[in-house]
Amino acid sequence: MGVGAQLTVTDMRRAARHPVDHRVIAEHRRLGDVHLHVINISAHGFMADGLTGVERGERVSIRLPEIGRIEAHLIWATENRAGFQFERIIRLDDFMKMIDTLQPNPRLRRSR
């Protein structure tokens, strides 16, 4: 049996994405510290720009507010943007706390 998140791309695309402007330093096995700009996030993964030199399937570890350290693997990449899937789904209550931290402006938050 496989290890890690077992979501299909279709499942991930249905997840509500929240626009954010959050910079993180990701840890990559080969590249070391990698600076990423997270531009949207869901309970299943995130999209970032500023990534180069990482191939599909490779993993990064990031630290998110309220969530802590979480691993994600690269699902897709085009030019300067990349989509990552978390190794585990973030619980809804923890996710909403994180969104409140990352999106202090309530007008930017999706309705609950």
C-alpha cells in the first residue's frame, strides 16, 4: 500500500483555494533551503511561484502558521509556478485558523 496523500488531481482541483501572499523557506533534500512565495492554498496543497530546479514528484518541507511543519510533493510545474500536494490533509479547524492568520483582511476570505 502506498504512503502519503492518495488524492487524485480531480479531488484536489475541487478543493476551495484561498489566495494568500505568504513567503516561506522550504527545505529540499538536494537543494537545501528554497525560497517560495505561496500564492494560494487549500487543505490539500498550495501553489507557489519562484521555484526552479525541482522536478515533479520531489518533496519539500515547509512551516505554516497554526499547522507547523508539513511535507508536500510537486504535482505540476510551469515556468515559474508550481503546484504541491500535502502529504496529509489539514484538518478543517486548523486550516481555518491558518487562513485567518494568512489572510488578515476578511474581504479576501471565502465565505464559510
